[in-house]
Amino acid sequence: TALDPLYRPNATWVFNAGTMGTLKHMKDNNGRPIWLEQAEASLADRPQMSVLGYPVQLDYSFPDIATATNFAVLGDIEQAFVIRNIPPSPAVVANAITTPGAVTYYAWERTDSAILNPIAYVTLAGSAS
């Protein structure tokens, strides 16, 4: 299924670094690389990565292209998903057991997400082989 044209202007690829390594070597039917890196205005800026003209966002929780189906997403991520971040919950615990007089600090944060608009993205399935 192709991405709905309404969501193409803000579309972004999302996949992991292993998939990035595979895509860097792929070419289209005319022999041109599908992976491009463009330098920004100054040398201090990092290159902008793109695949088939769409920007790339790396997410290390995605499966690798060689080991799984549904290894990448293309779409308007802000329209497709809602991401909720619950603020950190700090706690101070007197640690008299291991080091008398020491204090241990704990903090944790929860993140949750859900599909908001299923037509705002498409998934890539298959493998590199």
C-alpha cells in the first residue's frame, strides 16, 4: 500500500541502524543510490540523511531488515502516533544497608504511545535477501 498523498509532505522514514547500513548500499532501477546524505550550511552541522527524498529518523527499538518483517515506517509520524511522556518520579532512599550514611537517588520515567491515525503511515515488510 502506498502512503496517502495527504501525508507525503511531512513524511519521515523510521528504522534502525542495521537497516540503515543495508539501505546505504541499495540502488534504484536506474543505478542511483536510494540513500543520500546532504551537508547543511556549516561543517558543524551533521549531514541530513534521506531515503528516496524523505528524511530519516533512527529508532533502535525497530527490528532489523534482515531478521524481521515490518522493519520500517514511512509517514507523517506526528499525525500517525500520539506519544505520552509521564514526568520523572524521583525518590530518595537512605542506603544504610550497603554504605552507612549514604543516600541513593532513583528516578524513572514512563513513555507510552498509541496509533492515532492509521492512514498517516505505511510499514515496509520483507527482508534484504
